[in-house]
Amino acid sequence: MKTILLILVAVTLVTGPARAQSSDPGAVIDALHQAAREADGDTYFALFTPDARFIGTDATERWTVAEFEAYATPYFSRGQGWDYRVVSRDIAILPIECRCVAVFEEVLDNDSYGTTRGSGVLRLTDQGWKIEQYVLSFAVPNDVARDVVAVIRAGEAAQP
């Protein structure tokens, strides 16, 4: 038993507490989607770094994590979350010496918006992998892109 404890202490000292806690940034993204689905704001926002950004589908939506939490908390408080189901995902841990930055992109399915995309950056912290930036975007098929752009431009022109 002493040997196992000494090995665990040695591994933690060599690799750092974050590496001992989590080696899968994908599990953090899965937990984010699960917390949103369950309207669990405490878990959801704990998955972000304190200086994280959430970039939404509207061009005006570039929120700090504190701003996004202020926006989302009333929804979560009513038990109203959102459900984006992962269709596919690609994650890469960047080949830098610390192995402490991961980037990802995922295709998501949502009942209201259909096929969407999520992408972002995770950083390995003392508490494990945390989301540094999350970007949600609509997936627009190329054959209708000009029509969608025309609708967006018309909407922007109508703004005061």
C-alpha cells in the first residue's frame, strides 16, 4: 500500500495535478453538453476558465464567461437548458512542449437549429482541462449560402 501511495505522489509531482486528474479534453466537452441539457449551471460554468469566452451565433454575442453566466442563469434556474447532441468531433492537443492546449471542432444536432457546429480551445489547468473558448455557429450548406447572406444583410440593414 505504501508503494502505491508513493507512486501516486511521484506521478502527481512529475506530471502535475492537472495531468493526474484528466487526460481527456473530450470528456470536458461532453460534460458541458450534459450540464446544459440538465440546466446545471454550477457544473456548466465550472468547466470554463475564469477568463473564458463564449461566442454565439449572433455577431454581437462575444461574452466573457461572467456575462454568459448572467445571461444563462435565469434559464437554468427555470430548469430550461439546451440540448446539442454530438454527431462528430475532432480534438487535437497542440504539439507544444506543455501539451496543455487542445483545439476542437464538432458537428452538433439540435431540435430547433438542426445541424450546428461547435469549436473552441481547452487549456490544461491545475483543476484539469477547462474550456478557454467555445464558439457555436450555424452550419450553412454552400448551395444556400448566398440566400442566407442576403437574409442576414437585410436584417442588418433594418437595425437602427
